[in-house]
Amino acid sequence: MAVLEVEIVAADHFVWAGEASLVKATTSDGDIGILPGHAPILALLAGGQLEIVPTEGSRFQVEVDGGFFSVDSNRVVIVADNAHLADPASAAH
């Protein structure tokens, strides 16, 4: 089964990295959901919440203040101006 390799960083700190089956985000053009096998994309990230469904553990949210994200070959890199876990305990692994 294919998975997404996800890395989330803020301008000044690491936020989260791991495997996920789904990443949802809000871009400057609207909402987007990324599943394994998604076509490559580079998009501006709007402020709000990312939703991550990790392969192990419970789904969780990350609060972001804009930035960008890229998808290529099942790798999702999210670089936010500022970001933090909405509930740090839910994303522990």
C-alpha cells in the first residue's frame, strides 16, 4: 500500500514528520486533499488548519499561518510561515 511521506516545518522550527494516508489543506485557490499517487503540485498555503491522517495513530490538525506546500512522488513538504499542532498529544508517535 502506498503512503505519503509528510514533513511539516515552520520558518523557525520543525513541526511533524511521518507517514500518512491523507493530507488536507486550504490553498489560496480552495481546499485540497492529497492521497498517495497524487500528481505533482506546488501551491500557496492559506492560513487555517491542515488535517493529517497518519498511517499509525489518530488524525490530527496543524494550525498554519500561510506558506506553501509541494507534492511529488508521494512526498508532501509543507513549509509554513508559522505552525503548531492543534493538540500536540494527538500527533505523538
